[in-house]
Amino acid sequence: MIRGQIEEKLRTAFNPVHLEVNDESYRHNVPAGSESHFKVIIVSDSFTNQRFLMRHRAIYGVLADELAGSVHALALHTYTVKEWEGLQDTVPASPNCRGAGTLA
């Protein structure tokens, strides 16, 4: 549900050529079924001539309601089409969370 909202808002705002929204809540110390931790990989020419901080601020603005609600963490990997060329297999993996899986 939350994942779908995030995808829809990012598609509308940034018209990405590539978008992945991965729910990584299961890797964290949260109750089963939580939708609170997400990893976003987004490739859009909307980011051309923007530093990463500005890209992230733009995304935070679009997702303000979700971040004010149940979304606790949002790992962002933002690229222009040119930056993305050749990087598909090198997007950083998310780190393991201490205490992951201790709640059921």
C-alpha cells in the first residue's frame, strides 16, 4: 500500500526512466507487516544539473505525507540517465540492521 503510493508519487513528479521502490522493512526491528523502511532507485533527467542534496530534498518534498506518517527510513539512490549508464549492477546494497528479525 505505502510502496504503491511512493511509486505513484515519484512517477508523477519525476517521470523516471527507471524506478525501484523496495520495501526493506523486513530487514529491520519492526513488527511483521510493517511498511516503514524503503530503498528507492530512481533514474530521471529531472535530476540533471542537481546535486544529490537537491535531488533528495525534491523527493522528500514529494513524499512529505509518507515521511510524516509510517515511513521511518528512505534510502535514496538518484541518478540522471547519463549517470545510470553502466551502474545498474553497482547500486549499493543496503546495510544489515542490528536487531533485524527479532520482532515477530
